[in-house]
Amino acid sequence: MRLADRQHMLLLLLMMMMIMMTMCLNRAGGQLLSEEVAEDIPGCPANCVCFQTTVRCMFLQLDAVPSVPESTTTL
């Protein structure tokens, strides 16, 4: 396996871990996140996780790219 392929796989793994942590824990109190968190960000697509300028809609088997807030830098 090439070095670039290994680096890409490591980056994907780190991103998945970050997403899972974001989905599971609220930074303020360690409480499980609910749909209310996503609703607090105007324009966050249903069932996606939004944090600051990042929108994550992984593993949703979407047929199309959802409409996201204009401030989104990472989708």
C-alpha cells in the first residue's frame, strides 16, 4: 500500500472518530446529543450533525446532496 493511501485511510479514520464523538457527547456536559442540537443551527439538514461551519450527513444513504447553510465550509 502506498504512503498516500495509508495517509488517506488514517485521515478518514480520524474524521470518523471525530464525527462519532461529536454525535455522542455534548462538549458542555457530556450528555448525549439529541435532535435539538441540530435544530439549534439554522438550516441544518434533518438527521445531519452540524457544528459551527461543518455539516456531517454520513451513513444516511442520501440520494442527493442536502441544502446546507451558506456558512458551511465542510460537508
